[in-house]
Amino acid sequence: MSYPYQLKSFDDYKQAWQHSVTDPEGFWANVADHFYWRRKWDKVLEWDFKQPEVKWFTGAKMNITENCLDRHLGTLGNQPAIIWEPNDPEERHRVLTYRELYNKVCQFANVLKNNGVKKGDRICIYMGMIPELAIAVLACARIGAIHSVVFGGFSAQSIADRIQDAQASLVITCDGAFRGAKDIPLKSVIDDALMACPSVKKVIVCTRTRTPVSMLKGRDVWWEDEIKAVETQGNPPVPAEEMDAEDMLFILYTSGSTGKPKGVVHTCAGYMVYANYTFINTFQYKPGQVYFCTADIGWITGHSYIVYGPLSAGATTLMFEGVPTYPDAGRFWDIVDKFRVNILYTAPTAIRSLMGFGLGPVNHKDLSSLTTLGTVGEPINEEAWHWYKDQIGKGRCPITDTWWQTETGGVMIAPIAGITPEKPGYATLPLPGIQPVLVDENGQEITGNGVNGNLCIKFPWPGMIRTTYGDHERCRTTYFSTYENLYFTGDGCLRDEDGYYRITGRVDDVLNVSGHRIGTAEVENAINMHAGVVESAVVGYPHDIKGQGIYAFVISELHVKDPELTKKDIMQTVARIIGPIAKPDKIQFVSGLPKTRSGKIMRRILRKIAEGELDNLGDTTTLLDPAVVEEIKRNRI
Ligand code: ATP
Ligand code: MG
């Protein structure tokens, strides 16, 4: 496969960005021309941010799986589409070529049809990271069913909420999942969830751990039995359902770090074009390379950059079942070594946690295949950025720090790897097609460089959210009503003297200390530079004199002998790096931080604790480890 729209130089990037602003429809039509359409569009774009209503490629007919599978069979049929590395390094890995993946997707599409699934039905997928998860996702897309993947670590209550919200009619799950040293009993969690979900008529259970499961007659069936049934029917071919460009492709619930999760809706054509364009350009993927994204398919990162982006580009995508620290903290590096991985895409939280283990697990691993590194999910602090650059990339590999959201469908602001001059801690410049603006509290656009503000986007892009499922008003009020005619991201942002963008954290995480606006990410970045600090989270709390005081929760790798002295040392580091104004007023040492299951710190919970509102912590169902909250509450200062 060749990528005629892959950017080749910084000038090329600048020209493409300019073109995308002066003639957005022409720009995206040129990209879209390289896909397979049953029927091309009548109009590239119609939009109105007030409603909001955004339509890309209206009138076009297509199916995303024909672009991810069918069109590659002729040239790439024998190339690995998915390489799968199991949780246990002793177990054999699996490789699925494009042809094999295509066959399996068609088979499972038949299974879904045999179980009564029709175009437009919502299907909840709750599985571990095995190839069958990708197969299930693609099989839904093939027949026009709308998938809602729920991360295989959520509780029964969180699943029930999501199934009810989407009114899903069928669930695809596994008996269990292996994650590190743990077995997660997925089917049993589903059984609990389904007590509150009358919309679900069928459950398909794929075998993985073979833990005993209850199988309800008439409702629950085994994946493997259903496949056999399809084989006895002679594997009838499954032509892809012809989808309208704006038909729903999937619903995905946000991670819930700022409140109750929202069912973000993405549609077929725009999402496909955007996931593909951003994959090929951000990572500068070259045909034949092995690409490894460590996210779970339960998050948008996995949707766009394990499944749809790479497969639509005919790439080889590596899926890993386990966790970075099992059997030891060298696992990512073993995988890079074993499969000669070229591109690695992971999260700052993973990098920070691996840094805490020192260089032992990195040394003696052959990482020479790596050409490109990426991060996503949170601002990356400078120390972690340099560690990634020097210890993993050996100073040779560009890092692309990609800022984007579930709602944006794909990467929005990021260096084009190896092309955009990088700056640690900066997501740098917008991708072609993306028009960021910074606004002040009154919604006035802040122009010029060297400024701080709330990050908004003023023009539509193909991968953007269309609605929140079943509640369009929530979509309007959350994203399109704060500032007129702008999509509001909820993130604070700095545009520096060079016009480079740096995300400073959520807007409600911007502190106002004695009239100075300070981003939580800035303070955390400084604290993390202090020797021995593994990770930190900073929130504001009411302060009589300063308006807001700074409360820091700090994980330290060393045993802190004299906590009071260490606190003073940390304050000294912050004062040196940012200035005395940013010195935390309170520092609490903790053993862990409350995180969402996608690894994001839930600052809203810490804020409540800092404010002393211990009984009113809000929705905590998406927390990874609720026990740390109890510890933090107990030792509150
Ligand atoms: P919810 O919307 O329910 O609170 P969430 O925002 O955590 O959940 P996501 O869509 O996964 O769910 O996360 C998007 C957010 O992650 C962004 O708005 C931003 O705050 C943060 N983020 C992602 N990538 C980066 C990055 N490279 N740099 C800084 N922040 C990032
Ligand atoms: Mg969000």
C-alpha cells in the first residue's frame, strides 16, 4: 500500500495545514478519494455548531470493513494484520494475516446474523485483549450493528449503566480474561450486570480462561459452537452492509474522569477517513512496519489506533493481552525485542510507572528496531519525556505527544513524527484539518503567542463526535454551549512564543493562586522532577489569603525518613522550577492515586478530599482501585 497523502517534510505539513484551512472540503475530498466507496459523496461537509449538526461525505455509501479488509486481500492477503502476544510469555503468540482476519470476521458476522442481529442494533462487547475482540468489533461493523465496547475491567454496575443507556440487545464476552497475575471472571460479571438489563436477549461467550461459567438456556451460547454451526452452513459469504456515511459506527463511553461517562457517538465515513489519515501521518507509518499500541481496545485509543486506523492502512498491528509489569517490568521491552516493533504508542502513566523500576528491566533488551515513539492520555511531564526519549528511544526516535479525546475520534494536536521539531511536554502543532483557538473566560478569542486559555476548535473535522447517545442535548450543553460556535474541549492550554501548544490539564484543574493562573500539570511536572518522586497529583482548595491553595498528593519511591524535611525539599524544587508562587501549601505522601481504568488521575475526587468534603465524592464506579481513596481520606492533612 502506498500513502499518497502522507506528509513528507515540515514544509509539506505547513502547506497541507494551510490548504485544509482555506479549502477544507477540497482538502478532505482529496484524502477521501483514496478509500473504497460503494458510492461517492454528494457534499463533503454540512455543519452547524449551534445544534450541533455535523455531516461529512453526505450521500456516500460504504462499509469501513471493506476498507480495513477486503481492499487489502489482493496485495496484502498474506501479510500479518494482527500479531497477538498473550499475557503469559510462555504461551504461543498468534498471527492473523489479512486473509485470515477477513475469514474470521465474515464467520463471526454470520454468527451475529444467526443470532438475530440486524443493522442498527447495539451490541455490547466486554472481552479481554484477544484477537476475538477485534474480530467481534469488525463483525459488528460489517453487518452495520453499532458496537459499544466496555473495557474488560469495569464492574457489573458500570456495565449495566452502559448497556441500559445504549439499550443493547446482545452481549459478546469471554468466560474470563488473563491480566497479569489475575484472572478476571468476565462472564460472571456480565451475569450480575444483566440482572438489571432486560434489553439483552443473547450472550455469546468466547473461551479463554475456561473458568466455570453459568450458561443460561435460551440466552447464552458459546462462540465456538456458533462458529461450528456457521461452518456446517458452508460459511456463506457475508457481503458488507451498505452504510450511509453518517450511519452510526459505534458508541464509546468516556473514561469518566470529569463526571458520569458520556456515550460518545462516531459515524462511519468521517471517522474512517480521520482515523486513517491521523494514523498514517502522526506515526509516519511505513508499509511493512510493526506497530504496537499498548492501549486496551476498550478505549478510544484502541478503537482508532489498534483496530480501525492501522487496519484501514494495511498495517501490522500488535495486540497485547497483559500488563506492562507482568511477569516483570521489562515486558514491553521484551515484546519490542521479540517482534522487532518499529512504532510504540503508550501512555505517560505507563512510562512513569516503568521509570520507577529503574533501568534494570530495560538494559540488555534489543530496542534497535524502534523508529518512533508516541504517548497519549495525559500531559507527559518532562522527566518522563526525557526518560522515554533517552532510555527507550536511545535518543534516535522522535516522540509524538498526541493530544486528543474520545470525542475527537483521532489525534488533534501532535508532532508529525520526525518532521515537526519537538519540545518536551508539548503536543506542538495542530494536524491538518484542525483549527484550535484559545479563549478567555468570557469566550473572547485570545490571539497572538505566549498566551494561556481554554482550548476550543472552531471548525469541524471528519472524526468529531456527532452526538451523545440518546441525549443530543447533553452533547450540545457539554461541548457546544460554553462558547458560541466553538467546540469546547474542557482542557486548558498554553500557546508559547513559537505558536506551540502545551496542554495544561482540565480547565477546572487550573488553579488561581493569589490571582496567578497555574495549571495543575505544571506543578505536577515540577514536583515529579524532585529526586525519588514517582508521581503526583495537584488540586486546589479554598485558602483564606490566596483564594486557592495548592494541595499535592505525592508518591515517593524512597522511604521518606523525615517527611517534613522532604516536603520542604519538594517545595524548594517547585520554587526553583516554576517560582515560589507555585509552592504547594500542603503535601501528603500517598501509596497510590485514584485513577480511572484508563490510567487517568481523577482529580475531582482529590479536590473533594482537599476541600474536606469526604462524604460527597461523586461517581467512583470507574476507579481502578477504590481502596486508595480510603487511605488518602484517612491521612488527609
Ligand atoms: P471524561 O470526559 O468522562 O472526563 P476523559 O476525558 O478522561 O473522560 P478521554 O477522552 O479518554 O476521557 O480523555 C481525553 C482527555 O485526556 C483530554 O481532554 C485531555 O485532558 C487528556 N489528554 C489526552 N491526551 C493528552 C496529551 N497528549 N496531553 C495532555 N492531555 C491529554
Ligand atoms: Mg473528556
